[in-house]
Amino acid sequence: MQQTTHPPGYFHRLSLRLAFTVGAAVTVLYLAPAFFIPTVPLWPTLPFGLATGFIAYLAAHRLLSARIELARSTLKAIRHHRFDNLEDSRLPHGDELNSLIWQVYRTGQTLEQEFQNFKKVESYRREFLGNVSHELKTPIFSIRGFAETLLGEALADPEVNRSFVEKILRNADRLTNLTNDITEISRIETGELKMTMAPFDLRRVARDVVELLEPIASENQVALRGQIPETLPPVLGDGNRIRQVLINLIENAIKYNNPGGQVELIARLTPTGEVKVSVVDDGIGLAPEHIARLTERFYRVDKSRSRSQGGTGLGLAIVKHILGAHDRTLMVESRPDQGSTFAISLPTIAPAVSPPSS
């Protein structure tokens, strides 16, 4: 931020006003006795008043002008969203003027943070719209291409037209999944979709999820197993949303695995009294640079593999938002070609103790 200097006349005028007030006050005080005591000379009054006013001017100019100019230039820079030299206005606590400049500094800090957040959100919005546009174009173009081919000569070939109709349906399903996921994230972020926190049986949810995804795992030649202790206590959370989290994590573990691989859903009671749920696979794994970005919208490690299997790139973003609503985070450990572990933790609810029979 380049500090601009206000025309010095402003500060001279302010200092002159103070000097005139002080000089006039001193002059009046010096003249007062002369009206009652004739022997008091009047001739030194004007020079003495001028000298006092000049001293007052120098003192006012030295004490006030630099700091007022600093406050003025800082406010002007803030108005133009320039925060480079904001620290220049960070003065030590002293008199009221220093306190005022300190408040200017604090205001600038707050506005700088809000402005940076605004730019980040705006950049994120543009990137999101670009990603949505890109994700929509691919299936739309595919559907259009297959339909145009069918309208040509392909309708006469039963094998070709059946294959093309199946491809059209797959791309239509992809569009449906994409719009559903976008709607889901929007509802969570805007608070429209509320989490219903209540005790629920994690064992039942885990078993249902394993049973639901076993056909998908079998189709991909991946073994899916669950290790859920019978003694696992109830946990607190939104059971339906945690079920959605487990489905997304296990689907990803299956998708990014190799034929003959395995995926395990493991639940364990931790020493802290919480339940840790882990999805462990021996698949392709992740390089360290990918882990931090996994929950970003539309981020894909292997784009071609995700799209070929119908992925929208929003699954882990939804997981992040659901866990955030539970005040939880997704824990990830992974190494290339050695598999990955995705884990969450949930607070437990102590089972009710039956009163002793009388």
C-alpha cells in the first residue's frame, strides 16, 4: 500500500486553530490585569501571545499531524482494498489518538480477512460452476451422440441399438447422480438438511451397508467383509447420514481396488470411549499430494477410472459435510499400491442399566 500524503495545509490549519486558541487565551490572561493595574505595561502582550501561539503550533503539529495523516491514509487504503502496509498503523497504546488509530488498524485487519474470504469464495464459486458445466457436458454430449446415431442407421441393427440405449441410460443415470449429489451438498451447506442426532445401533447400520454393497463388490471381483463386535455400544449421531458416509467410503474402496482385492469395514471401541469405524482396502492407494484434496468437490485422483464407473466427484465432499455437521473429520492413511484406510469416530452412548429387582 503506497502511503499518500494529504496537502499539508490541512494540518497547518488544524495546528493554527489550536495555536490561535492558545495564543488568544494567553493574551487575554495577560491583558486582564492591565485593565485594573495601570502600572502593568501593555506593549509585550502581542509578542508574548504570538510566541506562545507559535510554540503551541509547533507542539500541535508535531503531536497530531503525523498520526492524523497516518489514520487518514490508512482509511483511504482500506477503502480501496489495499492492505499491504496495514501494520504501519499498529501503534502502541497511548493517548486517545493512538487508540483511534489502533481501532483503524483492527478494522483494517477485519476487512482484510473478510475481503480475502470473499475472493476465496468467489474463486471457489467460479471453479465450481466450471466443474459443474464440464461434468454435465460429457454425459449430455454422449446421450446426444448415441441418440443421433440411433436416428440414423443404427435402429435397424438390434444389437447396436440395444447397446446404444444401455449407454444412454448409463449417462442419464450419471446425470441423475450428479444432480442429486449437488442438491445434497447444497442442502447441507445451507442448513436446509438438518442432522438428527440420536443414539443408534451402529452394528445394524454396518451390516446393512455390507449386505447392500456385496453385489457391487462381487461384480468388481473384490471381497467385502465386516468386522463388527457384538459388544459394540450404541453411538450418537444421525444414523441415516452415517450410513451414507459408510456407503460412499466403501464404494470408493471397491472402485479403486484391483480384481482379487479386499475391503474390510472394521468397528472398534477406542480407549477414549468412542467407536472408530474404518474402511480398509488393499487397492491402488494414494500419493501424499492427493490426500489433502480428496474432499474437494469434483477432485479425482484417477479421472478416467471415476467417470467410467459413474462417479460424480462429489462423494467425499458430501462425506466431509456430513462429518462436519457431527463435529467430526475424515481420517485418511494411504500409500501408493499398498491400499488406504478411511476412518471416522463417533461418541458412544452408555447402555441403560436396569434397576435392581426388589
